[in-house]
Amino acid sequence: MALASIHKISLLGLRSQKKEVTKVLQDFGSLQVVPSKQKQKNTSFEETKKDIDYELARLDFLISFLSSSDQDYRADYPYVDGKYLLTEDQKQICAAQYDATTVDICRNIETQVVEYDNEIKKLKSEHSLLSAFPTLGVELHDLEDTATLTQKTGSISVQDIDEFRSAISSVSQYTSVSEMPQKGMKQCLHIAYLKEDDVKMQEVFSEFSFQDMVLPRRRGTVSEELERITRRIIKVESLLAEEKAKVSGLMTQLLPAMVRYDMYYKQAQRIHTKSDYHLYDYTFSVDAFIETKKQDQLLQIFKDNSLTVVVENIALEEGENPPVKMENNALWKPLEGVTKLYGIPGHNDMDPTPLMGIFFLTFFGLCLTDTAYGLFIMLITGSILLFKKHIGSVLK
């Protein structure tokens, strides 16, 4: 007439037998595994987990960045020839040589390299565009449209150039077409025409698939701008080379970063397990709640299946509540459902089922008896009324 005795245990087994142990626990039934997230709520644990994740992310970046370089880091570590793993002593030596500031240095280098690469691509694109107009007769800033004049720079197919000129001339005689030196199958042009002819000229451009090529609006001629771009490309490429050269001085940090990453990764494996089992290199552990009287039965099953498992009783953590199981005899067991309707008692409380059962059955019986009395009186009263009515009709 009380709650079942339940306590907490910790099981430690061989990792090689994890699958078999798990099956035994699943088949056993009278056992509830404690989820990892319930076990590891303390703030220090969460902070440790965040710190490890943070360091892993930083190390992962550093390793990827330095590994992308063509520099050879093995020359600084003669005992690393790729034929054997580092000893524990060598790992400790390497890990001690790791400098955390290298990550920030590499991030700055990466940022600068990306900026210089993007600038060089942009400059080369402008250089290629301007190179198509080497004989442009106006300065770049004079290509802007005015209130009365529109200017276009672009290209059409070489085979259409004569027809294109004829079509433009038919629109207006006040049109200027300057041909650039031919390159490939495209002919680059500079066209100037009156603003009032915009609509008709756009129709001609569309008919001959004229491709707009917008030149930068800067002071100076095309040749002057090409010289300026060339000088800038040389300057940026020099700056880019300087940034990349800095990487060679940081290559000594690659191996220490790898070793440090492995150390953090092993810690992360233990913390970020996605099941309720806490895996280590050769063993695993799991905490669970079990009925006290069935613990010996579980140990016997492990023994019968030749499984090496160590079971230890452990104390509850602060604020931890074990599961509750009510134990009642055949008379009161059906009434456990009524108790659960009002809430399951705590693991340190008394099972109210027997006490509640006495009053429940008593009041249920009283209610049932009152109902029977009411039905009996209703039948007797009804019979008397019917009999009285029948006698009255006979006397008349």
C-alpha cells in the first residue's frame, strides 16, 4: 500500500558492448534512463561547452586558412614525417607552442586579401572595357549626356556595321559614329546623336542588338585612365603579395593548431553526445532510475549475457525528481487511475490510493443505494396510481 522504492544508478560498460547493453536495458522495461540534458544543467558546464565550441571554430578557421597555403610546415617539425602518429609528449610540446593571437592575425590577412583580390578584379574589368576604346576622341567625363545630346558607347556584330550605319543615317543626319579598332567579331562604337531622336535610335539599337558598354566617367582620356589603372593594379598586387608573404611566418602554428584542435574535439565528443550515453575512448556510461528490488535481476541478466557492466548507486542531484510508481494489491490497484486523475504523489509522499479507495467505494455504494431506493419507490407509486385508476373505473 505504498510507493515503490526507486533509486538512481550509474552503469559503466565497455564501448564494444554498447549495442548489447542497450538492448538489455530496452528489454528490461523497469528502468528509466536519465537524459543528458537533465544531468548537465549547471552553468559551469554550459560555459565550458561554449568555450570549447568557440575554440574549435577558431582553430578550424586557422587550420583551413594555413592549409590553403603552399608553404610546407613539416620542415619546422623534423619528427613529423607522416609515417607515425605523435606521441603524447610530442602532442604536449606542440600544443604549448600554439599562439591564440595567430587566429586574429590570419583573419586580418584574409580580410585584406579578399579586399585586394576584389579590387584587382574590378580594375582588370575596367581595363578590359577601356581597352576596347583606345582611339576615343573625347575625355571620359565628356561622355555625360546633355540637354540636347545623347552619347552611347557599345558594340555590334562586325557583319552588321554597314547596315547599322545606314539605319542611323536614315534617322538623322546629325549623328556621329566613331569606330574603334576591330577586336574579334565585335565592333566597338562611340555614337552621338540629338536627344530628340532618342526613341527612333533606341529602335535601331534594338534591331541590331547593340550592346551598351558604360565607360567610367573620370577626368582624362582613355589612355590616361588605362595608365592609372595599370599603376594601381601593380600597386595592389604588390600589397597582396605582402599580405600573402605574412602567412609563411605563421606556418609554424599549423601543427600546434591541429594538435590543440584534436584535444578540444575529444572533449566536444564527450559533451555533445546526441544520446543519453556518455561515450569515452573505450567505455560509455549511462545514468538511470530503477526499482530497488529489480536491481539484482538486472545484474543477473548482464551476467547471463556475458556483459561487463559495473553498476553503482548514486545520489540524486539537487532539484532532481525520480519517477514514481504506485504499488497496491489487487483490491486497490484498479483505483490507481482515480488517484492519477488528481495528480501523482511525489516520490517522498504517501500513496493516497487505499485511503481514497475506502471513501470512494463507500460513497459510490451510498449513491448506488439511493438510486435503487428511488427506483423502487417510483415503481410502487406508479403501480398504486394505476391500480387506483382501475378500481375507480370498475366502481362506476
